[in-house]
Amino acid sequence: MPFSENTRIGELLKSDAAKSVLDKHFPGFTKTPRLALAQGFSLKAISGFPQSNFTPEQLKACVDELGKIEETDLNPIKVNSIQQYKRSGFKNDLRWGIMGPGKIAKKLAEAIEGTEGSMLYAVASHSMDRAKTFSEEFNVQKVYGSYEELVEDPSVDVVYIANLKTQHLESAKLALQNNKAVLLEKPLTINAEQAEELITIARQRNVFLMEAMWMRFNPNIIKLKELINEGSIGQVESIEADFSFESEPDSSLRLPEFGGGALLDLGIYPISFANWIIGRIPDSITSQCMLTSTGVDGIDSVTFEWRTGEKAELTFGIDCIRTMSAKVTGTDGYIEVFPPFHGAQVICLHNSQGSKEFSIPFRINGYEYEVEEVMRCLDMGFEESLIMPLDETLNTMKLMDGLRSEWGVVFPGER
């Protein structure tokens, strides 16, 4: 089995030949002190990090050479990576429109294009140049210079919104009021009041709305929950999860006017993960927060406790580098989620029977599973997802409002 840009770093490091290639193209790479934190990442994933100095040319040369190495002793796990949901009985593909053609929108566009039954039909931006550039990269039929034009197009079935989170409320209202189904990038909004307003509109108009929490549809994360439900680690006792990195000095994550800080963009993952594992929000919460010079939360730690005895230790930050991993411990073992846990591609079960690694590679890039969920829900006439229900989205937003209130983080325009 040849190596590729999607091979995990952990697998590459098992091969002396691959290690030599890595050090040839990226001198000192295999001796980097923090390399242990990158075991679950692929070269392709690492190259996309702001801190990475990999050039596209370096990456291509390295991958080309790695592809010539044939490793026969890795014994990869055989998995089923086919499309799980396919439409039947429909004459036309589900036609998607995208608001906000940025980096995350490109991920979803790739997933839409690779998913049978869905097509990327339209894109809209306040900048016509950005919209046209996006349409040239993907096979988009319609290009609009305003959001209004997109939602007024009768051919658009569902709108994916991926602009700034401070724009989510008005953008989603516009789509919902034009009876367009909406997949809204997480966080749904910047606070619970706004989230509740959108949920109310969607329910009153009987229009589909879902928060785009891609982690929840990740087959490896779903496998973890299945193992827990099967009793593979006994009764759950504790959860650990981290999502931290050092953001750029000029990043919008540092600006309160853009709803910045670690909590809404990063913390939402560990928080959602813990509550999903236990099945409900915690009964008590304690936390610590270190603010940035701009007044948003920079380094956070949160402890959840439930009356039934479970405990979660969650960390997230934009001013530090931590493990970006997760671990669920029970009375008969534990399951570790290799980094990055929110985009998990490898989990490992350790219990009294031994250890076993599970890996379900993404069919495209990991975003295809929420595309399939939207298709499934709309085809079945559902107005919200049972996997990512709106009440859960709202409860998470209320929880995060409480943390921000405790930390004194207020965004412009909030009361």
C-alpha cells in the first residue's frame, strides 16, 4: 500500500524509508518536539495550518516520493467508505446555493460536488469578484453579487451560509423568510437570543434549519459513540477534550466585533462532544479564562459535572498549543481520539480485552456527511435533524452565553 498526502503522520513515522523522505523535504521534521501532537494529522492537513511553512511545491515533491514507497506491514483496517445515503425517486439533484465563498465554503463545495444527488448550483457574495473566483474553481451555474438574488432564485433548494458569524442572523433570516432550507455554519449565531430568533422563524415557517457541526456526522466519532453504547469501556466516568492553537495576530478570532475568542469557534467542539457523550448538559460548570489584549477569551478551561457522577475537563484556546485530542474513560477502559479530535480519522479502544484501533477514512474531506444528512432530512420532509437537533444547538448557545457572562466577554451590540 503506497503512502499518500492523506496518510497519517503516525503511520509515516513507522517507516524508516518514509521518515527519510520527510526529513529530506522538510529538514528536522521528524525531530520536531511537538510532532507527537500531530500523529493523527495527514501531511495535507498540516500543510493547511497557518503555522506551517510547507510550500505546495515541497508538499508535492514529498508526496510524489512517498508514493513510490510500498509498505506491506501496515495492515490497514478495511472500512466501508461509500456514500451512506443516496436519493431515490427524485428527477433532479438537490441544488445548493452558498453564501460567503470563503475557506470553509470551499470544503463544503468539494463535498457537494463529490456527493451523488447534490449539485452546487449558485454562489453569492457581496463581492462579485469573490463570487466569480469561487465559481471558476467549482462548477457553479449561477453567480450573484447579493444574497437577496440568491434566495430569490426559485431553483435553489438549500442555502449553506458560511460568512462571518456576526452575519449569520441576518443572512439566515433572509433565507428562511424566502422559504429556503438552511445549513448554517457553526456557531449558529453569536448568542442564544439570536439563535432562538432563527429557530422560531424556521419552526413557524416549517422550513429546515441545521447547525453545520460537521464533527457530529464524522463516522469515526459515531463509531466512538457506538463503542460506548455497546459497553466497550463500561460506564463512562470522565471525558477530556482539547481544541487549542496559536492564531495569527491579525486573525478575526481576536476581534470582538467579529464575535472573536476561542469559545464560539473552538470551544463549541469540546462542549458539544462532552454533552453528546453524556446525553445532556452538565449540572454544574466551573471555568477559568485568560483574556486577550482585545478583550476576547484567549485560553480557557472548563469543567462539567453531572449528578450521575460523570466529569468532563475541556480546554480550548487561540493563544496556546495543546493536544487537540480527546479521551473518554469508563469503568473498563478508555477510548482515545487522535488529533485533531474534531476532525477525527483515528480512534483507539483500550479495555480489559486489549487494544484495537479504528479508522474510517473520509470519502471526500469529512464535510460530505453533513451534506448527506441535509439531503436525507429534506427528502424525508424533516424540518430539523434528529442527529443535530435545534434544541441542542440552543442549549449549547445558552451554556456558552453563561461562560461569556462569567468571563466578562461582551460583543458590540449585545445588551
